[in-house]
Amino acid sequence: MPLFIQNIRVDRITSTAELFDKYPHLQENAKAFRSQPLTDVDPKCLLYVQQREFAATTPADNNVSVIGSEDATTCHLVVLRHTGSGATCLAHCDGSNTYAEVPLLIKSVTSLNTCCHEGRLELHLVGGFEDEAMTSHELSLNILAAFQQLPDDIHLQTCCITEMNDIVINAIHRPAVYGVGVNVKTGKVFPANLPYKGPAEDLRSARTFTGGQMVEIYDPSRGLVKVGPCKWSPNMDFAFWLSQDDAIILKYLSTSPKAEPPHFVRLIKSTIQFLLKHPNSDGLFPGGQPQLFHRNESGDWERVAC
């Protein structure tokens, strides 16, 4: 069980309450983290990670300075970094297949750590809150357990999860931090405001909405965002949701209806409209090839012509 806190190997954790009671400095670290002001990240240096996606790169990357993700309610944002090489990964985990996903994150960082053998792997966890269904608690424990069962030594640095990421506003529990960024040059992890969620925001959301599994979206060797190919079939049931009011969409399409950010319904409707416009995904990937995007001279993500 090679998960370490302050260089002490951690035994299996049965609850987040137990974790914070046993390691009170994690509480202080979480309070300090969530008290930081939100940082607005310039889209021209950002690589945005959506739900069920992860991305990794190194400080040598001239196209990406910050990897970030937001809109996490019960979801957890996972940052893994090697202190020697600076290789950094960020993932947006929703509990769909945690035990299979965590090894992918380890592999993405270690595969970039080709020339530096000094340093260690450090882990930062942010997300979840005190939701009624305790979905956040379950995901917190599963992520910790998934890291514990790996052969690699992992050092937990930030643990702003579940009860430590919970605030109550107007008698409603919600996350204190919905989004984070990590500066791949310095390793700093911070609460972030990320209004730009591209490239191919609707396409990537449609992949997740139709059951897509966790995928790596970035090739740091070429500076390319890769989307797909992915599959879905025509489903006119999607149109039903466009006729429903916001409360119904929140109730049935969210794990935490009372805690979603204000734009949740708008994004869901945009994704459904995209799926109705493209009832079959094959036409979006000519020849079965992915859509690729590179950073142009203006700093914007631009699709690469095939």
C-alpha cells in the first residue's frame, strides 16, 4: 500500500473522516487551498480537461502552461506530478471506472519521465462535497484505494475532498472549489476559473454523455489535442430533454442537482443539440481518424486539416 502522507505509509482508509482525524495537517492544507482566490486562466496557455478525460505534459511544452478542469461537483480532480522531471497529469474522474483509470494516470506521467530518476510522485486531490447520496465519499475512498494498490510510491500533498471541500449556502451543501489548474512549469495547483472549455467542447461532451470511458486527450510530443474517434448511435430520446424545464434536467441528469454551477443546464442542452445534429458519429471522423487540434500563432486551438 504505497500511499504516503508526510513520508508515512498509509494503511487502508475506511472513511474520509478517519483520514482527516489521523492526519490533521491535511485539514489545514485543504482549508488553505480552498481559501485561495480563484485564478482566471488565459485560454491561450490552457489545456482544458473535460469529464472522463486526462492530459499530461512536461515543463518543456511550449504550447501548454496550465492544465485545468472545472464543473466538478461529486467528481474529483486528480493532479499527479513527478517532482524531478516536472511531468504532470490532470484528470477529471466521475467514478465510472476508477480502479482502471488511476493506473492510466500513473503511466502517463512515468512515460514522460524518461531522463530524470530523482524526485517522487506527488498527488493532489480536489473535489466532492457532503452530498445527500454520499457519492462524493464513495469516490474519494475509491480513488485513495486505487492509488494504494499500485506498486509506485505516491505522496499525497493536497486532499481538499468531500467534507473538506464542502460549504453550506442558504442551507444547501455545495463544493467550495469547482475547478483547479496546475502550472506545469512550477507545479503549483490552484483553484481556477476556466470559462474556455475547448477545443471541440460539444463533441467531447457528447462522447462522455453517450457513455465514453476515460481517455487521454493530448499528445505532448506533437502539441496536439486528439478527440476520438468515438461511437454513438441515433437516439431520438435525446430530444425529450430539450422539451423539459431546467428543474427536470437537473433532477435526472445530475448527481447533485442543488449544487451544479449556473451554466450546467445550458451545457447539457448544447450537448444534446449537438447529438441531434450529428445522430451518427461516423461522419465526424472521416476514415475513422480522430479530430486533431494544434495551437496556432494567435494561441488558439485550431483543427488540423487531414
